[in-house]
Amino acid sequence: MAASKAQSFLITGANRGLGLEMVKQLVESRASTCRLFAACRDPDAPKSQALQDLAKKYPKVITVIQLDTTDPRSMKEAAMKVGAKLEGGGLNVLVNNAGVLPRGDLLHTSEQEFQMSMDTNLMGPVRVTKEFLPYLLQASKASTQPGMSWSKAAVINISALLASIKLVPETYIAHPAISYRISKTALNMFNQCAAFEFTKDGILFAAIHPGWVRTDMGGPNGEIDVVESVQGLLKVMGSLTEKENGAFLDYHGKPLPW
């Protein structure tokens, strides 16, 4: 992973899959230099046990936060808890990772699935970013580093290759997932708009495709495992500068077509 001095991270969907592996790799590589806020919808559920075990192992580094990205009240309470823990230090990195993946084509995707995809995959990151924006601004203003980086302030939106409009003819038959595609394409637009809006404030935004990963969401036929994906994601995240602000990249750092 690229050398970096990023101090504070908030990761949504941190109880399993990519989010859990991200927490694990970050804490194992920099336990003495960072603070991790691992957020998930239900921290007390059996599926969150691995995260709780990790938090018990690193109690001075990891704080498990209850955060439902579809519930504004939950997010406000989470922001208050994180703010109290930050003690005025600001938040360096927000990773919008939580998401859902309905797999159907147009004829086999319900209106409820479209609504769920948009609410979780688009509005979730929008809500979380707006709620934690004061802490990101605080971190950016406190930084003495020039330019943009995750050591200063950054929002990483976990996107998908399926968000690419250009690649639909190549990918749709094998992976229709129409509601997921639309929500992630909208997420990319949010990422681009926010990057433009907050350039003046020094907050970097990037949308990154983690690869087709063997997780509960990606399924057993994925091309890579979570360890490889997160290793790539963290390397890319740590290397981002103002040149990549607003970019749509894969986990190798390669630009993807819009």
C-alpha cells in the first residue's frame, strides 16, 4: 500500500465482505497511526460477529458504529458519536461501501427493487456524505498538505464496472442487474458533481470499481477474492491526488469508461 499518513476512516457496510476486509487490512497495517469507524446496519447481529471480534482485538483503534444508510435518524446519531470520538480532529476518509445488488433484467425487476437500489446505492452515499461533510471539511482545513489526498480529506464511493453506460453491450447479457446498474451510474454522477463542488474545499472524490469479488454480493463465481480486491483498493486510494478528483477507476487505478 502506498505510503500515507491518513489518520481517521469511516467505512460503511463494514461488517462483512469488502468493508470488513478493508477494516482488517487497515488496522493490521497501521494500528498505531489510525482511528477506524466501522459502520454497519446491525452491529449486534450474528453476521457482524467477525467485526466485533476484530474490534475487541483492537479496542483503541476500531469503533463499531450503528449506521443504517437508509435511515436519516440513524445517520445523525452516528455522526454525533463519530464527532465526539474525533475530538475536533476531523475525518480524513469516508468510504461509501454499503450497497445492495438485485440481479434481474427489466422484466424481472420489481418497482420495490428499483427503489431499494436507488435508496441504498445512491441516496445512502448522498446522505452519509452530507451528514459527515462537516468533519471532512474540518480535516481538510486543518491539513497543511498541498493538493488533494486521502491524508487530507477524501470520499471514496465504491462503484462498479456495471455503472458504465458505454460497456452495456458487453456486460448486460451476462449481468443484467438493471436497478443496480442505474443506481451505480447515478452514484458516479453524484461523485463527479461533488468533486466539482468541493474542489475549492480540498476534498477529493473518487468512484472505484473493486472488481468482480467473491463475496455474498458478488457470488461464488467472482474473479478475485476480497483480499486481492482490498489490497488494490487501498493502494489506489492511497495514491489519489487532485489529478484523479472525480475519476471513475478500477482497483488497479485504471480509468473506466463512463
